[in-house]
Amino acid sequence: MRNEIVKELVKEVKCVVGENYNVEEKIVTKNNDTKLYVVIISEESKGASPVIYVDGYLDKISDGVMTLSGAAKEILTIYESAKPSTCPSGQDFLNKEFVLSYVEYQLINLALNKDLLEATPHKELLDLAVVYRVFVNGFGEEMGSFLMNNRKLESLKISETEIDKAAKVNTLKAGFVKTSMYEMIKGMPLPRDVEESPEQEMFVLTNRKKLYGANILLYPNELKDVADRINDDLYILPSSVHELITVPASIGSCEDLKKTVRNVNDTQLAPDEILSYSVYKYSRSTRTVELAL
């Protein structure tokens, strides 16, 4: 049924965009083996085309709250807004210099991405895999990046050492943001003990883009900065692939924190946003991260 709806949607999009465009649907495999429908609208003269995720539209059409025509018009609007003149061409994507200039680290779950990792250059970190995502100026979140695979790496003659070195530099250059929970909810009534005990503060850690910002876990000096501010070791909760939350180790219960992570993963996150069900611990004395037991 869903496959039939997406084919009808593609026909409707073709009618809306006209004869000069090619429209096709695909199923893409995302993080944690999540499979999603996408529609790709392309012009022959353009090397790069935005990828538009349409599962939300399929749900609305199936439920009768949106027509095929209405969905097609919204998809066209997304396409028009996602194809700025600054978008690189397809040839740019296949350029070694471009890839090494814009590649950054991404963390994904090791066990949940076994099939993906067979075709993807990576290294392991605890129960996670470190992969390489290339960001493209001019596009939005999903349409503005792609994951490097072994085939692309080989065709561009880039070694894993080269791409890892570039990703390490670029990720750090992109910058991180470390915000205390107190700063995030400033102005709201807080219990007296929280206001008077800054050493108990929790922090949200991400990057400036707020995309795949859990990669801050790869930079011990960034974690040290938070630990030094509260004068304590850290429990680190993987709240999503985009951010981490730290809790002072002296006031946190590892088992309770694991339950919190599981609850958030199972009730609050989309399947492809889940990073891990584990809790991690940063030690100030050794400046290392390990699985919290």
C-alpha cells in the first residue's frame, strides 16, 4: 500500500514540476538500519539534487488528511528552497580536495549498523562507530551532507588515514557548544539547592550546527572543560546522535541514568536518531571515556 502511494505521489510531482525535470523515488537506509522513502527531483543541467524525505507525507495521504496534489506542491516548495545557486555540482562532490575540506566525524551505534559499516570506512570507539560525513554548503540538514563509503573513498584515492586526519581537524574547527541546564532554563523557578550548587549542574553538549554533535565525545579536552567547571567526573548520556548530556558523577546513579537513556530512546527519538543505550563516564584523572558499569 505504501509503495503504491509513493508511486502515485511521484506521478503527481512530475505533473507539478513539468517536463524539464526528472522525478524518482527511492528507499534509503539511514542510521540504525532505518529505511525511509525519498523523492529526488533533478534537472539534467544540474549535477546535484536535493533528497526529500516523504514518509510524513505518505502518512498524511494514507490517513486522508492531505491530498496527493497538496503533498506534491509542498515537495516542490521544499525543492525550490533547497537548490540555492551556491550548491556545488556533482563533480565537486567527487573532488578529493572538496571532500577533505568538508568531512567531519559522526558517531553511530556499532551493533545497530553492521550492514552499513561493511561498506563504510570507520573506526570503533567503545560500543560506537566513528564514520565520516561530508557537509555541503547551501543545503539544509539532510540534503546538505552525505556519508562517505568505501567505494567513494577508493574512487577518489583517499586513504582512511587522510580522511580521518581531515575529519579530526574539520570537526574541531566547526566548533562545539556546551550549555548548562541552568542557562537553558534561566528565568524559570528553580529549587534553591540547584541555584546554590553550581557543581551539580548538568550540561548539554553539541556542535554549532547542532547536527551530529555527539561527536564531541571524541575530544577529551572538551569534556575536561566541563568536568573542570563542576570539579567532578562526568556521566555522559547519549541523548541522540546530535547531542550529549553530562551529569556530575558524584550525584548520578549509573543504573538510574541507563533507565533514563532507554526511556528517551524508546519514547522520544526517531529510530535513526538513537546513538546508544549505554552511559559513558569521563575520568578527570585519566582524561579518558569509558563505558559506565
